[in-house]
Amino acid sequence: MAHLSLRNVGKTYAGGNQPAVCGINIEIADGEFIVLVGPSGCGKSTLLRMVAGLETTTDGEIRIGERVVNTLDPAERDIAMVFQNYALYPHMTVRDNMAYGLKNRGASKATITERVNEASRMLELGPYLDRKPRALSGGQRQRVAMGRAIVRQPAAFLFDEPLSNLDAKLRVSMRMEIRKLQKRLGTTSLYVTHDQLEAMTLADRLVVLNQGKIEQIGAPLEIYRKPASTFVASFIGAPAMSLLDAFIENGAITLEGHVLAQIGNMAGPVTLGLRAEDLRIAKEGLPMMVEHVEELGAQRIVHGTIGAQTLAVIDTGEAAVQGAVRVAIDPDRLHLFDTTTGQRIESKRQTARELAL
Amino acid sequence: MMQRIKPFDHLILIIGALFLIAPVVMAFMSSTHSAIDIHSNGLYFTPGSDAVGTYGKVLTHRGGFTGDVTGMRMLMNSMIMGLGFAVGKIVLSMMAAYALVYFRFRFATLLFWMIFTTLLLPLEVRIMPSYQVMSTLGLLNSYTGLIVPLLASATGTFFFRQFFRSIPDEMLEAARIDGAGPYKFFIDILVPLSRTMMAAIFIIMFIYGWNQYLWPLLMTTDESFYTLMRGIKSILQVWIGSQIPDYNEAFALAVLAMIPPVAVVVIFQRMFIKGLTESDK
């Protein structure tokens, strides 16, 4: 149990001129579940491996508890890691796999047996303790990898995309299990994923990374509701937020010549973000040409164009949607971003009345 | 899917099998006849009556100039050569490969290619300098001198290197987090994982050592270090006057010399295949 803090952490690979990761500041409270999320190549795994000690840290300071661990060996950092491919030792039984770390640390036989039994009870691995990993299913292997982390009772768990190798259904159930287990053990956790849904459901706080830098840190809902940049806006949420070129003039925001809302922001071009679920197909509103419809069962995603710009709308109606439709917008749910920097602009709405066009 | 039996395919296979087995059968059958019969009637494909006598004599008869080297002794020497080679080469090349793959040091790649290029040089090329070194060290006429100079194995190092590289990095990382140092990782993880590789290389290297002829011939003058290969040769060398060479004994020795390598292949092949089907990385 410990808090974790990354202060101005960065890494530049030898021979590389651009840092893979830079200026990372995260304070992680004891018992908190933090998810690092971002597209592939954004440096999230590198950052996790730096915390684990598998990659060197070239800048800044990593603290686990009160200790600065920058130069410590992975084994001395008091962390446990769960890998994407599980990295179980194929020649050892499940029991030996879990016990190996403790054995190397010179734990007594009694302690090892007790901890392994406890972990296997928690993870329901009891019947498989004497099997080799190859005789287990993917989900079971994943549990063994978790068990190997748990028995050590480390200060922090590090997860490196642990669910990517599982099928969709198992992924959902393992996701819940990981969350429950972490709550129960109260161990500080750092979890890397590229799956925004996984990130949203697991995290106490999300850290969205892009090109080695933090784009935004915050609770999942906060990030969802107030994405700090166009990158975060399009990365978090499915379907992705539609980003459109709009214009502010005369105190109103206009899209393709249609006035959407009265707004007090500076005049000029602006990127307008619209979430599909904040839009609905209605009798009045913006004219949209439907291009194709994704049927999801409970709802459908209607993709279309307004002028030359694409837009996604969630529709729960029964009637067929095609040709020209009208889309109603909730003016309180507009997201505005700077066209050049992509940063969020707080909208200064003057009146909150729905506009009839 | 069951395939229809094709007579022609079978015929070819049977001919092939006969072609390969015939010399072995012939050697064995001839070894059960007396030398005179063989000399006058040629080789035999039918069993004779002298089997017990010939094999008994071959194993226990004290031959050579000094008269105290028996077949058993030669068998033991060959065994020591074969096992020493196989075990020594595996240990040495595994450690070399471990260093090359898992440790970052200067010129590692260059070193690897240097080791690799020695594959191109057969033993005969460096046999004189090797002999000189051994002679200076006073290791002529010793098992150490017979085995050690040939232990460095580019083949083994190469195979183990490729194998280690195929082990996912996460295995090393997991072990590091589990607190296994370089020594423990090697013993606890790599060695058990390499069992299949070790079996394969053991087969190759045992036979290589078993079949050594030129090197023991140079390195040893003491007859108590005679190997089977030299024994066979020396039996056939006695063309003195009207004496008939002991063909039957030479055949018997050849048959005996075949048994251990065949046994090694059969035993380790099984391990090898078991390892192949079991391993699941």
C-alpha cells in the first residue's frame, strides 16, 4: 500500500532526438486505480515500464511510497506486474508460478503456502494449482498472472493491457473481476490500455496520453463531459465525437450557415464538437443527409453529412432513417475547441433557449 | 483423412528401407562367421555359428602392441568422448548464447559473428595449432586433452542463441520483477525451457564425439586411450605375411560401435518429440 508519484518524468531513448515520454506529472493516492489510455505509440506502455523499472527513466523522479525508485531494480521496487501475454513460466505449475517471486525473496514455506492458497481461493484457481499453464484457458492464465501479482502483496499493481488477448465476452467479465479485486485489496494500481471502454469502466481517474504527453487527467465522467482537447474528445467515447468546423460571428455560433446558439466567445473560426448521444433526429433542426446506418440493436448510429462535414447521431427510433433528416442539438452540450491548438474553449452561453432554425 | 494405399509408393519405401538396412544386416551376419569363411566365401546374409565367440573375444581380448587394450576399454573411451563432448558442448554453448542474448556488452554482435564464422573452419584446419597447444600444456594422452579443445561449438551457440531469442522478453521481465537475478533466471527458467533444444544438440554432439577419429589419433599415443573407431581400423591393418585380417572381429566392433549412438538417438528422439509437442509458449 502506498501512493505513487511521478514528477516531471520523461524518457528519451539513446539515439532518439525526440522524447518518447516527457513532462509527466501524476500524483496517485493510496489505493487509487489509475488507467493510462491512449492510441498505440503514445508512450503509455513505456511509462508503465518505467515505473516497473524495466525501462530507464532519463528525466524526473518516480516515487513509490516515500522512496525514489529511479535507479532501483524492478525486484526492489515492491511492485507486481501483469503482462499482456501473461508471461507465465511454461514449465512450472500454477502453484510454482505464483510462489516463484516469494521463493526468490526468501519467504518461509508456511507464508508461501498460505499466500498462494489465499490467492487461489480469491481467484478460484484451487482446482488448477497443479496444472501447467498450457493446460489452462486464456481466462485462467490471466487469473494466474493476477495471482502471481497478488501473492507478493506489493505496494502497487501494474497492468500492461492484460485483457487484450481475451475474447470480448471474457474481457468484460475479467474487467469487472479486476475492479472488484482491486477494491477488495485496496492496492494502488496503474493500468495501461488502448481500449477507451475498458479505461472508462475501470478507472478512478483516467490519464489520457498522446505522443508522450498528458492530454488530460480526470475522473472518467469529467473527461467524457469536458474533454480538454480535440484529441481527448475524439478518443474517449464511442462513437467518436464529431468534430466540425464552425464559426462564431455576431455572438452566435454557426455551422454551415445555420445558427446553432447564441454565444459570447470571441468571433472567429472554431472547432465544434458534438457527441452522437447529444443529438437526436427530430422534426426541426439541422438538415443532414444520411449516408449509412449502423444498427446496434438497442440503438443505431446514423452517419450523415451536413454540407461537406460528417456527423454521427444516435437514434433510438423504430422508423427507417434515410435521405434528408433534421437533427436537433442541445445547445448546452456543445464542445468548443481552438482550431489551431485543439484546446478546449469554455463556451460562454448567454441564453439557454433551444433554437428553432 | 485415410489415404488409399498406393502400391508403388510402398514399393519405393520398401526398396529404400532395404537399401539402408542391408549393410547393417550384412555386417551383423558376417560378424557371426569365422574370418576364414568370410575371406573365402565373401560376405554373408545368413547367421553363422561363431557369434558368441567373436563378440566375447572382441570385448575382452587384450590386443594392441602393449596387449592390454580390450574392446570394453575402447567402448568406455568412446563413451567418455561422446558424453564429454555432448555435455561439455551443451554447457559451454548455452552459457555463451546466454551471454550473447541477454547481456548488453560491447561488440556482442561482432563476437557472435566471429563464433559463427568458425563454423566454416573444419577441425582439420586448426588441428596442428591445437595439437601444439595441448602438447605445451602437457595434456597429450589425457581425457582433458581429448575433449576440451573441441568443446567450443559454434553450432551449439548458434542454435541456443536463436532459441533464446525466440523466448518472449516478458519472460525475462516477469522473472526480474519476481526477483530472479541473472543466475536464477538461467537455472530456473532458461534451462528447463531449453530441454528440447538440449536433447537435439545432445544427439548431434554425442555422435560427433563418438565418431571422432583424427583427433584422438593425434592426441593419444597411449593405447589405453584407444577409441572404438581406432580399434576397428587397427584390426584391419594387420596384413602381415599370409595372415588373414579378422574381418569378423572388425564387423563385430562396427556393430558394437553402432549401438550407443542408436540408443542415444532413440532415447533423446523421444524426449525431443515429447518436448516439441508439449512446449507451448
